[in-house]
Amino acid sequence: MEKGIVHIFGNGTSASIQLEHLLESEGYVLQQTSNMDGLQEMVLRDKPSAILIDLDEFGDRAWSVCSELKDDMVMRKAALILLSSNEDESLRVKGLEAGADDFVAKPYSPREMLARIKAISRRISTGDGKKIRVKDIEIDLDEHRVRKAGKPIDLTYIQFKLLYLLASRRNNVFSRKEILEKVWGKKVYVTNRTVDVHIKRLREKLGEYKYPSQYIETIHGTGYRFL
Amino acid sequence: MEKGIVHIFGNGTSASIQLEHLLESEGYVLQQTSNMDGLQEMVLRDKPSAILIDLDEFGDRAWSVCSELKDDMVMRKAALILLSSNEDESLRVKGLEAGADDFVAKPYSPREMLARIKAISRRISTGDGKKIRVKDIEIDLDEHRVRKAGKPIDLTYIQFKLLYLLASRRNNVFSRKEILEKVWGKKVYVTNRTVDVHIKRLREKLGEYKYPSQYIETIHGTGYRFL
DNA sequence: GTATGAGTGGCATGCTCCTTGCAAAGATTA
DNA sequence: TAATCTTTGCAAGGAGCATGCCACTCATAC
């Protein structure tokens, strides 16, 4: 099993200190903080395999974090676990529906927490591998890099997310609405035309000059599809 | 979110009956049994999206099931959730390490269980999506693509919706009024004749040259039907 | 035969998509 | 800090395609 970084948002209780030791003895690297600003950058940089958020400490702020993490396909690689001493059922349901992978009551057992982190990671790591290979295109999610016939292609942040989305489900047709939600996020409002522009720029960098497109196909009236 | 079948191994407690109703109202199909023999065949046949196993009832027999499911790539598509009234930490850890995706204590909240099933399914979902197969025609909703004898047929937006409507309920006769409402929407006003035109173009692309029609039958004075 | 419903070819219209240029915001460098 | 480069979002023009309707022909029911 692959080890990784674990972000813990919340202060150190006795259980969390035990958990810390357990995780470290298992080969995980820990990062604990009580400041949730700049979470997005942090997650993108460190690519943690798990994120623990203490609801008692962060409360409502945590919900927006859940949806951010849920929407971003790069960040989704992390197991998102919520902690709370509040046993209320509706809170648990809310958390799970907001995108969390698990909801654990405090006080919790460190050993069980470790087992849960492993169980979720197991799910995430299997299935979609870290590299996507389509034709002569190779997309490396961890390195955040794209190669065509071995030669690296420089893509901007949006271009990468767009390509990754399309390539992650070949032949699936994505509507512009879907693309906007997955690449830009639910709240951001950006024109449909803008999607076209980014598709064009992406096609350019992939080296598409002629019709029919070799990689990205336009489905008139519907959306785009990666061949 | 993709719905599916849920296998429940264990007898009906009051919570499980509530859960049953919840799942059904969400569009899931349930299969409950207290016999675990032939599990492998059952799972392979039904491809459930979740499997709930009551440890109180099955005890040690459950562990072998966990590892079977864990090892089989096909079966891994299902969310495996263990239930137990035994709060013992080591049991929970054992279950999770054996390959279960979640471990829930009894008595459990049906709504939370539903949320957990969804949370896990979200991770697993690979979107081998909805397909309709009629004769040698195959309609793939996700790929927004139609195949005849394996060969792709290019349909326009309206043609696709029209075909999908007709094929979704074979042998059902759709009046032009009904077709207009379902394909064009309630407010749009379009002539009946236009429906004919689209039927004609659709028939053309499906490769219908001679009478009687192989796919779309005209019911004089009434409407159309997909055979 | 007559009346009504259905099929067809062609064409104008409008919509969708592609492309280019530009301006604003962000990142980088000196 | 100022200057430069990069990224991003949008508007507008233009090309191509899907659509909807007309007018006409053909089929069906009585």
C-alpha cells in the first residue's frame, strides 16, 4: 500500500497524538494545522492521501472545503474524513452528502481511524491509475505533466484539468455545462463560448491542425468527447 | 448518481426495513437473503452497487467473503459494508483490514447508511453507463452514440433524443403530441409534419429502405412505435 | 372516389461552433 | 517597483450545419 501525507485540521487531542504515532510508524507523513486558508494550494502541492477535518473546530467553514475538494478532480485523490463530537445524525448525513468519504465520531480509536484511512485509500488508489495513456498522449496526474510521443507539452492549469477530465472517460460526451462544473467549479460563472476557446487552445497544443480531430471531437449541439 | 442493486445479508431489523424503503425510494433495487452460499455467482450476475453484511448473523463466515470480494476485480465494484452490534475496536479494525469499505455499528441510522452507501459508490463509480440494446441497435447515453451492428451512426441532437424516446419503451405507441412534448419540450410549438420529417431522417440513418419498417413502425392515425 | 393522414425533397432561417483580437488580472523578472 | 510575459475570459465575425416548414406526392380508411 502506498504511503503518503496526511493533513490534519484540528488541534491535538490525546487520540490525535496517538494517531500521529501510529501513522508515522506506518510510514505516513503528517501535517497538522489549525489554519485552513490556502488549503487549495496546500493540497495541490502536497497531494495528501488523506485529509482529516475537525468539525468542532472549523464548523461551517468545513462545508465549503468539502465541496471544493469534491469538485476538483485533482484533489479528489485524497480521502476526506470528518471528525465531530456531535453525534447528530443529520450532521453526519450532511457531511457525507457534501462529499466526505467518512464521518467519525469523537472520541475515536486511533487504530480504527488508521484502518479507515487505509480502507478509503485502497478504494481510491485502485481503479484509475495515476497515468492515463491515450494514443500517443500520456497524462501523468502526479507529475501534472502531459507528453505527446514522449515529448512534454506545456499546459496551463485549466488546460490540464480540461484534458484530464475529457481523457479520464474516453468516448464519454461532456456537455459544456458539465465541463464548466468540473473544471471551473459550481459557483463560478463563465460563458459557454469560453469553453470553446479553451478547447481550441488545447487542440492547438496537442497538435491538431486538420479535421476530423484526432483527439477531441465536437458533438454538435451536445458537447465534446475525447476519442 | 448511478443506482443499482443492493444485496443485504441479514434478517430484517426495524432499521433495515426503514433502510429498505429509503433505498427503494432512491431508485435502488434490493435483494435480501440470509443464505450466503453462492454469493460469488450472485454478485457476478447482479453486479450490485453495495453489499451489506450483518456480522452478528454470519460471524466468521463473513471474513472469507471479504477477502473473496477484495480479490476479485469484478466484485470490487460493489461497496462492501459490515454491520455489527459488537462495538469492539479490534473487530472494526479487522473488518476494515479484511477489505470492507465501511463498518457501521448497530443500531444504525437508515439515512446515514444511505449517505454512506452513496459516499462509497461515488468513489467507485466508473460509469459503465446506461445502454439500450434493441435488435442490432445499441444506444449509449453517456457516449451519446448509436451503433448499428457495432458500426457508429452519426445522429443529430434531435434525432438522438427521438430515437432514445422511442427505444426506451419498445412497442409503446407514441403520439406526435407526446413526441413533441418529450423531445422538444412543452412550450415549443412545432408542427406535426416536422415530427414526420425527423422520423424520416432517423429511418434513413438507421438504414431503412423498404417496407415494412424494420425499426420504426407507423401506426396510422395514431403515431409511431419502435419494434 | 374522396377525405384524411403520412412521406419526401428542397430551401430559408437560425443556431452552434470556430476563430481572432483584445483587455484585464496574475506571474515573473530585473 | 516597474516592465514584461503569461494566462484567462469575453465579444464579434464568419462558416457550417441542423432544423422547421412548405408544397407536393403517396398511402390508407371508409
